Amino acid sequence: MAYSSLVLSYMSQRRVPGRSFRHFSFIPTSLALVTSLLILFYISTTSNLFTHHHPNPKAPLQINSSSSSSSSAFSFTILRHKTSSTPFAIEAPLTEDGGGQRIESQRSLGPPLGSDGNHVNNNEVFHDRHIFLEDYKEMKRSFKIYVYPHRQDDSFANALLPVDSEPGGNYASESFFKKVLMKSRFITNDPTKADLFFLPFSIARLRHDPRVGVGGIQDFIRDYIFNVSQKYQYWNRTGGADHFYVACHSIGRSAMEKASEVKFNAIQVVCSSSYFLPGYIPHKDACLPQIWPRKEEPHDLLSSNRTKLAFFAGGINSPVREKLLQVWRNDSEIFAHFGRLTTPYADELLGSKFCLHVKGFEVNTARVADSLYYGCVPVIIANYYDLPFADILNWKSFSVIVATLDIPLLKKILKGISSEEYTRLQSNVLKVRKHFQWHLSPIDYDAFYMVMYELWLRRSFSTVTSSNF
């Protein structure tokens, strides 16, 4: 009102000729300046535009949610514990691989921070080794998983219980995890003591079951979740936020289309961990490494003479692989082979400095684990890939990440790595390779324990309260 009165007073002065008009002509300019200063002062004291508040990296994320019915209201707080170090992240417009704006998957906006707030040294394979080792001990001591029980004579026992046959092939990780978990000390028969609840259905076995098949998996999962929610109280109290399932086949994502609570609330531990496609939510979900089971160590791992600059072999099932073939098919230093090899696959991995992981139909293949197993530095050419154990491992210390649009620059990038830098990369490959191996009797820090640690970071603690109307 005061501002309006002054303006009206000024307008009335416009009818006064000569000196009076000139006397009041400065008022609008002064009022505008004062108003602008007041606005800036208000913004600076009430907004975070000028001050950035850094959250405590060890404080859990709190998500409040509530629901109500005719008789009672329930509210719960989900506490997500995350590691204090920051995994690789990217903020860029989503484009199909092979075109559009240049991006680099897993390239951070800055090096991750350690627990002391300083930048992590990319010579180190862990984001923060001290935090990892301390948390790992606590995880082994206290972490408990409750598995929804099923009888041996259940008609779907083959998909819900570990089977006697030893797992193998491209999707062995799913079977290995379940088989080892069920024999581990993490299992509790008391659901009140559980940190997480395991949904033990096997996508790999359901897709081959003639009663279900690929077309029936979505209905099976929907019915399974309905039965669990009706028989037990644990799903309903959090909407499935403290539940998880494991799937290595890419069908595992689309299998949840008729069970939206699983997709959006539960922890999805999947091999096809692409955040370009809908259904996978980084930081909530986790990447399960796709690993072929092996029993013996390579005999000449350290003495191998690596004469090839880079190696890739695989089918042409994506635009990215087509581009790789188009550019490097006849090169004498980058061996890009499509189709069946005439030489042993292991020999090619042992004889190459760099081994290429090139996105196919999905971002995941066993090639990353293959590279590490044979001491070959992996080159990741797969945008939007949430790399395995990215919460724990510093991938920049033992791999090279190349954007799909930079395939024509691949040789320049790899040859630009000095011999000292390559020695450091390969040395770190030999340090991390143990994290990408399965054992039916798990060994500390192997793939099983690393997946368990990822789950431990994502464990949910739910406080349930009720009040009657």
C-alpha cells in the first residue's frame, strides 16, 4: 500500500509544470532500486541459491510415506544406508547408443570424495578402503536375510529353491548367488531379526519351465507377490522396500511389469543394470556381475606376452558393435572379430593389453569378468552402464571407459596411455579380479560377499506405527 501511495503521489505531480515535476522525477528510480535490494536480501536469507548445504555423507536418507484404511493408518520411515564415497554418476540427456549428444557412461562430474572430503586417488581400487573394510566386518557379523520358505514338494520348487545341479553358463550368477546364500550364516529363520527379505524365484528357470515360459513370467511374479502379501505381513508394512530379488537374464526387468511395487520399491539385483531403460533405478537397485564359473587359475597369467593392443569377439547385435566392426575390422592392432574364433578364447585374452566390453543387445556380458580373470585391462564401451560394485570399487583405477561416439578415436585413446599408466591399470586388475569370481564355498571378498555388501548398503530399517481412527 505504501508503494502504491507513493506511485499515485508521483502521478499527481506529473500535472505540476516546471520545477515541481523535475523535483519528483527521481522517485520511481529510487523505489525500483530499493525494491530490488529488498528482493535480493529476501532470497539470500531464505534460499539455498547463495549457500549450499552439504549433507552428512554418513547420514541415512529418510523417506516418509503413509497410507490409511477405514480402520487404521500406517506410516513408516525407510532408512537407506549408503557408502560415504560417491560412485560414478552422469547427468546428460538420454540418447540411443551410437548417436546424439556425446556422453560418457560412468564419467563423474568430479572425482569421488573420500570420508575426509578429499578427492579419491585414482590409483586406489576402492573409493574408501577403510570404510569398506570396517563396514564389511559389520556386514558379516550382523546382516540377516529371511527367505520366504517353500516345501521341497512345491510344484514350482525348481524355480523357488536351489537345485542340485551345479549352475553354469551366461546366467550362472543368479543360480550361484542363491545356492551360496541358502548355505550361508546370513540366513535367519526369524523374520523379526531380518534386515532384508529375499524373493527366491528364479527368472532363468521360469523362462524354461513349460508351465510358465517367457510369456507367463509377468503373471507368475504378480501372483507370487500377491500370495506373499496375503500370507505374511512383511511385504505390506513397507510396500516391499526391504525385499530383493536376483536375476541375471534381461527378462528379469520386464518380468516386473505386472508387479509395479517390485520394480519401484524392492531392490533389484540384476545383470542388465542399464539406467537408460526404464525399470532399473540406480542407488536403489544393484548390478549383479555376469560371471562364468571357473575352477582353475590361468597358468601363464603373469608371464603372458600381450602383443595385441585390443581384442573383441562377439555377435553383431547392436549399433555399437556394428560401428566397432565398421571402423576397426581390418586394423592390425585392434582385433575386432565377429563370429566363431579359430583360436582359443583364453589365448586371445591373455595375448591382449586391452579387452573390449562393447554393448550388445544389453549393456551386460561376461566379458568384463573374463577380462579381469585373464589379467586384461577392460575397456568399457557401453553408455548408461551401472557398473558392478560401483559403490565400492573405483573403476577408473583398473579400466578405461570410452563413450560409444568415440569408437573412431579408440586407438588414439588406448595408445595415449603411457606404459607407466598401463602398468598401474593392469596391477589394479590383478587386485580386483578376486571380487569377480564365484565359489560354491564363498571366500572373503569374492563375488558373493561383494553382492551381499551391496545389499547391506541398501538395507532398509522400517519403523511401523499404527493409530486407530
